Amino acid sequence: MCHKHQFPCLHCHPHDYIRMVQHMIESCLVFQMSKDKCVEALAKHANIEPVITLTVWEELLKENKAFFQEYFQALSPRQSSVD
């Protein structure tokens, strides 16, 4: 961590920052949030730029296709469209 920042900084420690965003996305998944709701929540509550959340989300999706297929199926009765 940089002395100027309380949390990992994208510019000072990009690997730690991405890991932090990943952890936050995983927390959103526990609360059964869609991609859009997750992006919105991280932007509002953690000041994470949407492009960062979307990029990390897409990488998680690539690495965990089976998990996300099941996740989206579980969400689909509650949502009209899945992100």
C-alpha cells in the first residue's frame, strides 16, 4: 500500500488492487447481484471505476465459466435478463 492511500492503489500496486476488486465482486455474488448491480455498487460504495469492475468481472467469467453458467441460471427466475 502506498502511504497516501488507505487501500491498494491501481497505480501503486495494480496486482493488489485487482485482487481487492475481485474480492469485492465475489462479495456481490454472495448477495446474488447482477453484473450491472455489482458495477453500480462498487462505483458508489468503493469508488471503483466501472471499467475496472467490468474488466475483472469478464476475466472471472472466462476463468470460471461453469460457475457463472450456474449463477446466471439461479438468478434468471429473479431477473428478466442476465448480464
